[in-house]
Amino acid sequence: MTGMKLLLPEASKMAREVDIAFFVVLAISLVIFLTLFVLLVAFAARYRRGTCVPRGPLPRVLQHEIEIGWTAGTVFLAIFIFWWFVSGLPLPPRYAPNQLEIHVVAKQWMWKTQHPDGAREIDALHIPVGQPVRLVMTSQDVIHSFFVPAFRLKQDVLPGRDTELVFTPTEPGTFHLFCAEYCGTQHSHMTGEVVVMTPQDYAAWLRAQPHGDTLVRQGEALYAKLGCGACHSPQSQVRAPKLAGVFGNTVVLAGGGRAIADEAYLRKSILSPRDEIAAGYPPIMPSYAALASSSDIEALVAYIKSQSVQGQHR
Amino acid sequence: MSATASLTAEAPNYLRDGSTLGSWLFTTDHKRIAILFAIGITIFFFIGGTAISIVRLELVTPAGDLVSDDTYNKLFTIHGIVMVWFFLVPSIPATFGNFLLPIMIGAKDLAFPRLNLLSWYLYIAGAAFTVITLIAGGVDTGWTFYTPYSTMFSNTAVLTAAAGVIVVGFSSVLTGVNFIATTHMLRAPGMTWFRLPLFVWGIYATSLVMVLATPVLAMTLLLVIAERWLDLPIFDPSRGGDPLLFQHLFWFYSHPAVYIMILPAMGVVSEIVACFARRRLFGYSFMVYCLVAIAVIGFFVWGHHMFVSGQSAYANLVFSFMSFMVAVPSAIKVFNWTATLYRGSISFDAPMLYAFGFLGLFTIGGLTGLFLATVPIDIHVTDTYFVIAHFHYIMVGGAVSAYFGGLHFWWPKITGRMYPGSWARFAAILMFFGFNFTFFPQFVMGYLGMPRRYHAYPPEFQVYHVLSSAGAAVLGVAYLLPLCYFAWSFFYGKRAPANPWQATGLEWQTSSPPPTGNFVAVPAVTDPYEYHPKEGPIDVQGQLL
């Protein structure tokens, strides 16, 4: 199979499932198409003008029953395909501790990735085979889209919010990374590669990288620099939610709603804090949109998260 | 025969009713306005085609070496904006709809003839203004104008292009209102709703969609202008805006816009298939229900453009389900056209060849829609050439094939001249093969991961791009051919009789070309498609016994 040019490598768990779905729908489509094609050609030949064949009005049974029949059949088929792929869908990705969490920042026109221990890459992503990977992605400017055909995965990367991709690479190799959402002049140069390595190779590669501060350390420094602790530290006199342990919990909102304190909620709470105020606190926090860039916010969120999650990479 | 031909030549008709420029530019005759629209869309069709020809030339090699990336982006934007808004949306409704809707229901003109003329002026002014903007300045956002790129980052002429598109949108709305009022108010005695030809139903359903959806496009583009020009934070996330809001609003118009393009095409094909199979259309009432069902369900599927945009996974499922549902009436229409051929007496004149082309290509376009409605497959192939191929099979394979089918079907009625039949059949076949040659390879490279809107690309995709560009050259020739023989026919073609195809329908009861008031005597209204009695035998020629 791998030798055929028509097939893409299947390099993630998802890839196999997408291909099965693709070829099942292809088979159904081919059956429908060929049936119609044969009928069209057969009718066109048999009933071409001048041939001596019966051409009377249709028997009653053909006039209504067949119409109802294929209407019902088509509805049933449509619902069946829908049910079939939905039943095979994975649940929406949730945070799990064994995932290798990598932060991706997209900007015109490059991909910046940062590993948990601080190693950074541009237009490349090295990951170990067999390890579930969770990409937390944001954009500094316009909408981009993280697309790895070999993984059959694509997710738009938006400014001002986080989107995620969770996948498990299954084949070592080097694969295309494309920006799939048109993002301006050099859109077609916003490409890179995803290198899937054996765990040993990955460990060796990681050791060889120059290490900056980890995202959590950067976040800690920003937390101090921006003075977040003045309100949010346990010693503070200001009534503000304490942040230790907040990540992953349900927050009761003023006005009665609820929100899960995930990355998106934390990010939003830094950028526009008054939209979703935790119940019982006065809406006094100003927006930090002007003071913190989107990578700063990634770092702050990572720091807040590290205060909640045991065994988080530091 | 020659006596009748010369009689037809002498008969007063709308083409001879004044020959000054003023008699055309200030006309309120729906037939002349249809011709004005036809001239407009033909010019824009070739402008959009020229832009994409340069794009296809560029893509022959993997490196971006023919034009700069900036120029490339502006070219595909020209192609998209011009083809969607200035060609496809007005194509069938504003030309054949304008010309035929009143005649088909036995009316003298549209309900609001002066509004109709205003509609053309809005169209031509807005479209010309936009095209000048696009060529002189350039816009690099793609026809989709996605935010925040269009509002905050693109330094091209987004404002003026969006303003031009809004003006053209008003033309759509006015045309839609006019058609709806005409269909309701001006039907001849005896022309009940279920005696309307399916072309009229198609135009009517389209008009409803135009009137309901187009204002949303105007609002959306106004919001873009508000953010770009007045700096109001609407889509800018750092000031509390939401870039996805734009996509929801945009696709709320632009998905129904696909049905604005395809519903009239379905109407045209219904007329042609019935006529050239000499057969009552199979399941007429189902065909009507399907047209209306597509128009209604079409409003609830917009989210299938946004499966990877970051919208909720549950919203994805709802939109996926609705997309499967909208496939059902489309499929039933294809079955019914096929069944209409059964026991027919089929001839293969040019219009019928285009209709056959439509059936094959629309079916492929529809079936590949199933792939895109299936969320996990869509995640892989969306924003790749797979999607490009899919919507070109619908819009070009479907709507443009039907447009050419209609043009060959009604050309004798509109101009009073016949065209060379064998050239027309040759062009139809060439167009079918050129089309598949161009777009089928795009399905394959899309599945292999070739992203859309790429100026340069990895070399492994080159073979598919070369195939596609070669096909585009064939397709280009096939589009130029009708331009040549129609131009010849207009001046030198044989005079057309009133009903060259022995078709049913009121438009064939009046002379070719019709007189200014459409009918000399009140036409007799019967069931549409009375090609044979409901009961009883017919002979081998398909004639009534």
C-alpha cells in the first residue's frame, strides 16, 4: 500500500480512521454514481429517437411508489452515514496528564513551537512516536490553520484564543506542515515539517537543543513583572480569586453561569476580565491586552496552570 | 418554409423596437434588460477567466516564478469575486429569468419594469467599479474577505471592493423582489402554481433566497467597512471582537448563494430534459417540493464551512446533519431527471448534451459533498484542492453547464436565429472533457494534502497541477467556441421558427424573437411538459398518436 503514489502515509491514529471513512464514503458514492451512469447510458441508447421500443405512459406503480421509495432510501442512507461516522468520533479532546503539551504560536508567516522543557523551534515540530501530543495553539495576527496531511488533522489557529489538537503519531518520518487558512502575501511559504522520531532519538534531539526558559518560568517572571500577585496572591488584601488550584475547576460566574477554568477561560479572563466574572468578586480587574502579547499570555496561562496541576513539567 | 421564415423576419419584435443606444439604455422591456445583463455577465466571465488562466499557468511549476505572490493572491481574488458575484449569481436569473419568466407565465413584462432597469444599472455600476478597483489597485483577501486579515492586516483596496459588492447585492435583491411579485401577481388565467414550468419554480425559489440572504452579506461587508474605516472593534479579538463572527455571517449568506446559483440551473435542466426526451417530467410535484426544500434547508448548513474553525464540536454535528439532509432533495432531483428519460424519445442536440453534462458533473459534485459533510473527512480535505474541485463541479459543472444548455436551448427564441448545431455539439463535448480534465485531478491532490490558495507548492503535486492546467486550456477553448459561433449566428444564422424544438411552454407559442408585448394573442395555458398524453400510447417518434 505504501508504494502507491495515490495514497498518503497514515502517520497518526486518526489517519487510519479518516481513511476508512473516506474509502467507505467513496465506495457508497461509486455505487450511486455507477448506477446512475449505467441508467443514463442505457436509457439514452434504448430510448434514442427512432428506436422501436414501447413508450407508453408509466404504469401507476412506477409513478408514485418508486418516488416515495427512493426518497425514503436516500433519507435512510444519509442518516446512516451520519450515524456511522458520529458513532466512531472520538470525544472532544480533554486534558490528560500523559500528553506531551507543546505550545504553537502562528504568525505571518511562520510557525513557532515550544516544548515543555523550553526547547523552541521555527517551522518545525519534533515529536516522539507513540506519545499522545497536545498542541495548544494561538495566533499573533490573523487566522492560520495547522494542517498535517499525514496525520489527517487540521485546526484553525485564531488570534485572541486558544485552539487545540490532540493526536498520537504512529509512524516515524518527516511530514509536511502546511498553513491551510489563507493568511496573506506569503501564505504558501508558511510551511514547515513535522519530524516524528523514536523516543530515544527524540530524547537525544531534545538534549541537543539550546534551552531557554520554560514557558512556566517565563510565566512566573511575567506574573511578578505585571504584579498579578498584588491581588491574586493568598496574602493579598484585595478580594480577587486565588489562582492556585483554579485550573480545570468549574467556576461559578456572576449572573449564574458556569465555566470550566481551562486555557481559553484563563486567557479570556486576562484579556477581557469583565466578561465572565467569578461570582462573589467585584469586577475591578482591568484588561491586560495592551500589556501582554499573545505569547506572554500563553506563558501566564502555563504558569497559572502549573500552580494547579501536580507533576506538571517544570 | 422559406415563406414563413421571411414572414418571421419582417414581424415586429423587441430587437427591432428601436435601434438607438438610448432605446437600449433606457428600455424597460424585460427582454432587452436580459440582453443588457447577458452582455455584462459575458464580459465579467471572460475577465474572471483571464485571471484564473494566469493562476493556472503559474501553477504549472512548483516554484512561484511567473507572477509575484502578491499578484497571485490578487488574481485568485479577482477570479473569485468576479465569478461568484458578477457572473454566477446573476447568470441564469438575470438573463434567462428576466427574459423568460414573464413569457413563461403569460405576462407582458415583469411587475416592476423600471425597478428591473435600476437593477441592471446597480449591477453594472457596482461590478464595473469593483473590477476597476480589483485591477487597478487589487485586493488580496480572496473572495471570502476573512477577518481579521481583511479588516486589520491587508493593505489593499478592501473598502472599495466591499462597497462595490454591496451595491451589486442590491441589484440581486431588487431582481428577487421583482420576480417574486411577478410570479405571484402576473400569471395568465389558467396558470396555476402547479402548472408553472420548473424553470419558473427554480427562479422563484432562488428569488426567495436572494431576498432573504443577500441583505446579510451587505450587513457583513458593512461591518468589515466599519472596522477597517471607522476602527470600530467588531472582529478584533484584542478589543473584545470575534473573528469567527464574520465567518458565521459570511457563510449565512454565501452558502445559500450556492443555491442561488444551482436552483435556476436545475430549472433549466428540467426544461431541456423534458423537451429532448419528449417526456413529461417524472414526479413534477416532487421536483417542486425538492426545489423549495433545498432553498429552505440551505439556510441551515452554513456551519459546514467552519468544521475546523474552532466552533463547538456539537455545532459541527448539527451542521453536518443538516448538510446530509440538504443532499436528499438534490439526489431525488437527479433520480427524477434520469427517470424522465425512461420511455422517452431522446435526441442529442446541443442543449441536451449540456444537460447530460450537468447530470454527470452535478452528481459528482453532490456526492463529493457527502465527503465534506462527514466531519472527520472534512477536517482532512477542507481548505485543500478537494474543496475547490467539489464546488467547481457544482458551480461550473452544474450551474455553468446549465447556463450554456439554456443558452443553446433559448438562443433561437431570444435572437430569432439558429446556430450551427454540430459546432455546438462539439463545444458541449469539449467543455465536458475539458472540465473533468481540469478538476478531477484536483480531488486527488486535495486528498493528498495540497492546500488552497498556494502560490508555490511542494514538487510532488506538480503532476496533478500540470494535468489541471492542461485541462484548463481545453476548457478555455471550449468557452471561446460558443462566443464565435453565436456571434456568427446572430448576424448570419438561419431564421428560427417560433418553436424549433417542438417544445411545450408558453415561450414557444410566441414568435422568435417575441414581439415587445410578448404575445399577440392570449396564450393557451395547459399542463407543463405535455409531450405525451398521461394515458394511452405514443408512436416511435414520441409524437402523440
